[in-house]
Amino acid sequence: MKTRTVPDFITIWHFLEEMAKTIDKVLPPIGQLRIIRQWAGLYNMSPDRQPIYDKVDEVEGFYVACGFSGHGFMFGPVTGTVMSEMILGLEPTIDASRLKLSRFAEGKLFTEPSVV
Ligand SMILES: Cc1cc2nc3c(=O)[nH]c(=O)nc-3n(C[C@H](O)[C@H](O)[C@H](O)COP(=O)(O)OP(=O)(O)OC[C@H]3O[C@@H](n4cnc5c(N)ncnc54)[C@H](O)[C@@H]3O)c2cc1C
């Protein structure tokens, strides 16, 4: 029989305490805030915890910018640049060729170590 893993949405005090200590060090004014609730959710992960930026050859006009592995807000500006240049066929400002979709089939992963 196939077993299914149930995602864990539980919020824990330990996370809140550790995050509060860290934030207080990095941005002291935030230490004055009162926390009234916390929230837990899932984010999508790619196998190497790096985003995927590519044109999907099998589907005409279909482009993907996904797999941000919890860093999607931070990647927002560069994602706009990379994808708009790709779609318009412009010279890329930065080389994102290692983030192609085909890297999974080719086994050319490069793992991001700082994603938890
Ligand atoms: C718990 C959590 C913590 C995170 N923490 C961070 C962080 O600290 N730093 C950071 O940089 N990133 C963080 N992220 C990641 C970040 O939120 C995502 O990577 C980012 O929001 C992805 O942006 P997106 O536009 O690709 O997708 P989304 O923000 O998911 O937007 C997709 C949109 O498409 C809509 N949609 C879906 N299907 C359809 C459909 N068929 N038709 C029409 N609309 C549709 C959805 O309703 C949604 O509005 C976190 C994510 C989670 C869940």
C-alpha cells in the first residue's frame, strides 16, 4: 500500500522565539513589536532549491519562472529582467543558463545550501 506524507502546518513556539532573537539583532526597532499570531504554510521547492527560468519547447509560447524554493520575493526583480529578456529575445543582462528546465533530466543540478 502506498503511504502518503501529510504536510506539517503546525506553528511552534521555538521558531517564533529563535526568529524574534535573530530579528532583534538585525533590526532592533522590530523588537518593540508585539506578536499576536504566527502562520505556517508550504512553498514549492525544486530538487536543487534553485529557480527554473526557461522556455518550454514542448508547448508553444509557454515560459516558466518557478521553483523559487522560498526565495521568490527576493528573486522578483531579477526574475522580471531575466524573463522579459528571454521572451523578447534580447541579449541577457545576466547569464541564467544554469537555471534551465533541462538541468533535471541532464543531472546538472547545483544545490543552493542556504535554503531550509
Ligand atoms: C510560508 C512561506 C514563506 C516564504 N518566505 C519567503 C521569504 O522569506 N522570502 C522570499 O523571498 N520568498 C518567500 N516565500 C516565497 C514567495 O512567497 C514565493 O516564491 C513567491 O510568492 C512566488 O511568486 P509567484 O508570483 O511565482 O507565485 P505566487 O505568489 O504563488 O502567485 C501565483 C498567482 O497565480 C494565481 N493562480 C494560480 N493558478 C491560477 C490559474 N489557473 N489561473 C489564474 N491565476 C492562477 C494564484 O492565485 C496566485 O495569485 C515564502 C513562501 C511561503 C509560502
